Amino acid sequence: TVGYYGPATGGSLLTFFGINFGVVDFTSVAKVGVKMCAKTEWTSDSSVGCTLADGVGKDMPAGLSLLSATTTLSGAFSYDRPVVSGMSPTHSPALGTVVTVFGANFGASALGAAGAVVATYGGGACRSTEWKADSQIRCVVAGGLGEKLPFTVSVGAQMGTLTQMFCYDAPVVQNAWAAFPDPLLHKNTPPAGGGGVTVIGRNFGDAAYSNTLRLGGSACETTTWQSDSQMICQTPSGVGLGRGITLSVVNRRATLVNVISYDRPVITSLAPNNGPAMGAIDVTLLGKNFGAAQYTQAIQIGNAEARSVRWVSDSSLLCQLPPNRGVDQQVLVDQMRLSPTLRGTAAAMITYDDPHVFSMVPGNGPQTGGTTVTFLGVSFGAADNQPTAVVGSACDVPAWVSDSTVTCLTRPGFGKPSATIDLAPTGCTKNGGVCRGVGTGLFAFDGPHPVAIAGKLNAPSTGGAVITVTGSLFGQADPGASMTVALGDTACTTQAWVSSSSLTCGVGAGVGTRDVRVLLGGAENKLSAAFSYDSGVFAGLAPLKGAAAGGGVLTLQGVNFGKVKGLEVPSVMIGSTKAAGTWQSDTVVLYTVPPGVKAAAPGLAVTVRQPGATSGNAYPGAFFAYDAVQLTSIKPSVSDTVGGAILTLTGVNFGGTDASPMVFLGSGVECLSTKWVSDASTICTTPPLSEGTYHVAWLSGVTNSKLATLTAELATPTGLAAQLKDALAYIALPPAVLAFDRGEAAEGTTVDIVLEGGTSVSLAAGSFSGTGSVVVLLMAAPASVGDAATAKPASKVVVLRFSGLRIDKTVEMTIPIDLTALAATRRSALAAPTLGRSLAA
């Protein structure tokens, strides 16, 4: 063939060359591919022409049929390949769109033309292709990503390509918000990272390609593709305000600026929450959103910036407290010093310590002043703020030296003056906010020094005298109300400053010996026991007897007991117990008799002394006698011989206090125990007794006391019947083994029991009781009564052990009792033969 190519629309002339095509036209038929030529025209025996039909294809066979003969050339003809000259539009959203492709040789009919985008990410064959003409097709482009992409049209195994023809639209970021947004901003994420930010836009692709998101300058910890319009960023750690979101999709980027901010710091507490004015201590801030690393965080406390800020964790920062003053200072954390919006603040978090004075050196100085005094303490401040100082009066030349030292020069003064240093007008918790260190009581001007009393050293108890106190350092001038002269604890009725070495004192009413005290501005010195009131003169003390319960009144008469109520009274002791005295007048003092116990004659010694005296006795021959004990009754008046009964003795004058009394029954038999209850009651526990009657006697534990005897008597029962029960209480039943057949031990069955040792016992309802231990063996197999004592237990034996046994069966019991041994046992226990006469017989 000649003309191996032809347009897809057909119409071109194709000539077959060969031999034996005939000498005349025999109506030959030509065919290209599967389609007949539109027209076949015989030319000669060696040439036939063919008007090409429309079609598409490559390397197609060409054949000629003449009568019944056919000849074919393989791969002889190809239609012209498709040519792509343009398209509209030349771009598409990432999810694809409909485009129109222009060119040639797309075929004269819908012969299977197909378009495709050649892309690394997505793309590929159009989802559908619609033929419009030999020069035009419509294609639904598949989703993908990329730019300057080739576009191909395939027709009949032939392909036409236009390079750098097509691109997918670039990604666009339209919005972003936190996955767990701030209810107001919706645009915040934690500085520690790990928060979720949802990114909204378009052209993110129809699948998860090599997409990455960045927040600010840092890549997201993870980027998760959700759809063509949504991705999720797991935020990196960081700080900052209005960070942008950058999306990278197949080397194409989209950025949305000023969209996400990291959460501002939150301060919850400080430790410690106070510190010295000098600062320089470590302070720990606790909270959240401090970030995941050491950024350029700044901390401000009050109006001062902290030093040495150190990041510890997202919830903790360390800094060094700056020097400052202030109460309930605000704390501010500034992340990266970028914007006030990124600052975390907390009010009233820390207070600077008030200044505190520990000591003053020296601790004293002359009244003329001129002493350089050093205040020592803490929180005096980190810089010189021109302090003022007062030691009684304003100090001269006050000077700040350091946070712990301030000096000044004293002016003339006296006593223990107020001492203060004012270091700042505001910023402290006390003194109306003034930062004041107080050293009152830490410094004293020398003196006063009383040396002697001029003239009379005593005065009557009624007072009225004037004494002169001499000495030194009573003040350079009259100190007025700052000076006090006192006799003991009582200020003089009048006082006067005469000179720096002389004072006068008007003596008030009083008694006893007194110190002479001079107090000057808080400083004090005294003359010990330098002044005495005239001693009291005792004229009588009565009555010197009374009830043991106490409460009676003793009257002391005399003179010089004082003119005013509340003065110290002479002391009165009854034995070793002090009687409480009440002043009545200069001539009478009344005393309350304390509780006591009657003592042997002549009674308890009475001691009377001057007020304040610790020795001596104005009445060496006086004695006080408490009333004698009187027993009035005993309950119960009948007791058994066994002992252990509780007897209650009543009467009067058993004593206002416990004098460890004893109770005796009969001739010298003491109760087992005796307890004092009150002045009117005593109880005792009886010992074992023989039958009969007993006198009852009460004896105080006070040395040389006398017995008090009750006229009534305690009686015990007589006769064998009455005493046998008591006597048997001393018999301890020996352990016994009761063995019997379990099969015969049913309810209502009579049981014969043999005690170990051969003693026979029979049981009947209701009267056996014992204090011993009884072991009961219930034999599994029947055993005769005669064999019970010696029978060996069978394989199944139940052993019941009882202590304090009581069997609710009638008991008829024979118990051998050795009365001689019983009597000996009781005699040994009581150290006396107290066995009842009838029982002994």
C-alpha cells in the first residue's frame, strides 16, 4: 500500500499495489482493519484505489478481495494518532472536574477515545469520556494532586499527549480551631503540645498523600487526613500568639495566618508565699501552660522582674525572688515576652516579710545619749531607703548598712524606751503598711539605781509616812509619769522626783516586809526587803476545836493587820494544813478550818506567823482538836462465818480527808480491807469468822489515835445446819471422770455413773453443783456399769470438759469429808482456830 497513514475522519485515497488484480474491473473490494473502504476503484492489473473510511487504529491489516480470492497485508496501515492541542479548563479541584479537550484524530464517531491525567498523586484515566467530534472530547477528570501535568488522549491504541497542560488546584486553608476549644476563643491549644487542631479548607486531596501540617514554625506531631476539606494536627509544643497553620500537599503550600494561639500561662500557687525584702531565695511557681521547654519566659513579682528563671515542666517554673517590698503581690509569667495577651497573672500570691529586729548592740547606754546603737535583724531592705530610727526619741544619724543592719546615735533618755526603725512608708502588713522594725525592750538607758532609804525604815500598817529613796540615775530631769516608786507591788500614794539621786514616797496602808522598787521608763531596780510595816500584835485565836469535816471559823484578834481589804494576812497552820484567812479589819482576821482527823491529845499544833514570814510561831503552845469519831450504825448487822461480806459503818468525824482508817471485829480481828468514803461513812470486807457476836471498832490511821467502838454488835449464825453450807464452800471437789454409754444418755434415760476410784454416784433432777472440773466421756460402744470405770474407750469418743459444772439433774451424792483436815485448813488460813464449835464437834 502507499500512504500508510490517514486521518481518522477518512476520505483520503489509499492505493493497493500488486499483481493479478485483473485486466478489467471485476468489482474488487478493499478493506482496512475491520472497515470496508468507502469506495474501491480498479485501475489496472497491478493497482486498485481505496477511498478510506473513517476509523482509528494502528498497524492495521489492509486486504483486497477479488471474486473469491483475498489477499492481506499485515500491519500495513495506521490512522493518524490523536493530537491534543488544548483543553478547557486547564485546572481542576483536587476531587476532579469536567474538562473539554481539543485536538484532532479523535475519530469520526464514538470509537473509544479516552482521556487521562498523568499524575504521581492520583489522576489517571478520566472517570468517564464523552466523544463530541474528531477534534473534541469531554472528560470527567479523576481526583489528584499536582501541577504542570501531561494530559493524554488514547484512540485506537494510539496516544496523543500535551505536556505541562493540566494542574490540580492548590490547597486552600480557610479556618482552624482547637479540637477542645476555649469556650470563648476556640483558637487555643496547650503549650505542652498534644492538643488537636482541626484544619478546614479545600483541595487537600482525595486520599492521604504526603500531606503535612505545621503550626507556627514547628511540624505537627502527627498530621491526619480526614477528607479533601479537613485535616487534624496534633499540635507541637510551643508558645505564642496568633500562630499560622501551613499545609504542604505535594510540594504545594497553603497558609492561614494568625489563627491558633497557645494557651496563656495559669499560675495556681507559689512556694513559699513569702520572702525577705532582700529577695535572693528560690520561689517555685506551680500551674500549667508553662510550655514544654525553656523559652524566654519572664517572671515579674510585684513591679520587679525575677532573676534566674528556670523552666522545670509545663506545670512548674523556678525563679529567684527579686528584692522588693509589698503585700499580696501580683505574679506575672510572660511567655517569650511577645504580647500582654500571652501573660499569665495571679493576684495576691506572695508577701514580702516585714522587717524584724532580733537584737540591739549594745543593749544599754548612758542617759546622756551619744551611744551608737546597731539594730540587727532581717528584711531591712536591699538598698538604702533613708530609714528613720527612734530610741526613746528620734535617733541621730540613722544609716542603712545592709538587709540585716541599721545604725543610729542615741539622744538623752531614760529607762527601756521604744525602739523602732522605719524602712519604707508602704509595703508591709503592720503599722498601717509602714515597714517598721520594732526593738522595744532590747535597749535600756542606764539606771535607775536605788541605794538606800534615808531616815525611818518602817511605818505603821495604817500608812501615812513619807520615806526618801537615795541613789543615782533617776533621770536628768523630772520624768513625770514615766517614773514609779513602789513598796512591793503597791505604788506609793505620793511620789516626787527631787534630783537624779533622790526620790520621795508616800507610804500607803500595808503589812509585812516590802521591796523598795524604782521603775523608770520600763527599766527597774530595787532594794530587797528594805522597808517593813510594823509587825502585827496577836491578842487571841479561838476556838481551837471543831468538826473533822472542816468548815468551822477561827478568829485571830490583835492590831496592825492593815487598814484596807486585800492585804496579806498572817498565816495560820493546823498541823501541816494551811487555813484560808480573810481580812476583816486592822484588828480581826477570820480563818476557815480545813478538813482533818482527830489526833491523839493534845491535838494538832497551831502555827501563827507574820504576813510573808516563813519561820517562827506566835502561838507555840496552841493545839487544835478535831471532834472525836462517833459510830452510829453498821449494816448488815448479821453476817456469815465465811467472810467476804461488805459492812457499811456510819457515824460522824471519820475525817474530812482519808486518814487510812482500820476496822476491827471482836478482839483484834481486822477487816480484810477498809475504805474511807466520807466524814460519815466507811466500808470494810469481813474475814472468815466463828459463830457468835463481835464488837465493832474504828481506828484512824493517824498516829496515837484512839479506837471508836460501836455499842451494837455483828452477829454470825450458830449450829451445824447453819454453818455446814459455809464450811462446804472451802471444799474443792476433785476432778472426776464420769463415763457412761452414749446410747443410754438420751433425754429421760436414767444414767448410772461410777466415779473414778469406785465411788458410786446417782443423779436426780436439780441439785448438783460443784466448783471442780469434770470430764465426761461418752462411749461410742455400749459398756456395762461394772466395766465403765476400766473400759477402754472405743474409736469414737466424745470428751466434754466443764469448769464450774452445773448439771440440771437431781443429785444424791456421798462425799467423804475429813473434818479434821478441813478445820486445819481453815485454821491455817485464819491463823486462829475459828471453826464453829458445832461443826468441830
